[in-house]
Amino acid sequence: MTTTKGVGQSSRSSRQPTNLTIDSVVLSEAKALGINISRACEAHLQEIVRQEKTRLWKEQHAEFLEHYNAEVDRDGLPLDQWRQF
């Protein structure tokens, strides 16, 4: 059976061990609370990656967005004349 992974999803077989340096107090507290350290780090890293991809996309498309927004300001939204709300 083949499974399809979405963005930010991974399967156990695609996990890679790594070394992290984490504040010992935070690590002890997390362990005492039963927090899965690997999953917590992975979830936070996924969010950071998503944010960075968004930032890069906006940076790469800034000129287009600027021109499009100026056009909307000048001419209104495309197809706006047919809006019914």
C-alpha cells in the first residue's frame, strides 16, 4: 500500500536521527510532562519552515504584488461589477 504525504507530513520511515542541544532545565521539564521531544521539535521546525517559505515567496513576488495592488487600487477588483454581495 502506498501512502501520500502532504506538505509538512512525514512517515516513520522518512525520519532521520539528529543531535540537538537543548537547555537542560527545559528538557527535564518537558520529559517530566511527558512531552515527546522529537515531535515537539519537529512541529515547531515545520512552522518555522512554513513561515520562512511564506516570507521568501513574498520577497520573490514583491514586485508583482505591488503592481497588482496598485492596479486594484486604480481600477478595482477584477470582475467586481458582477459581484452580488
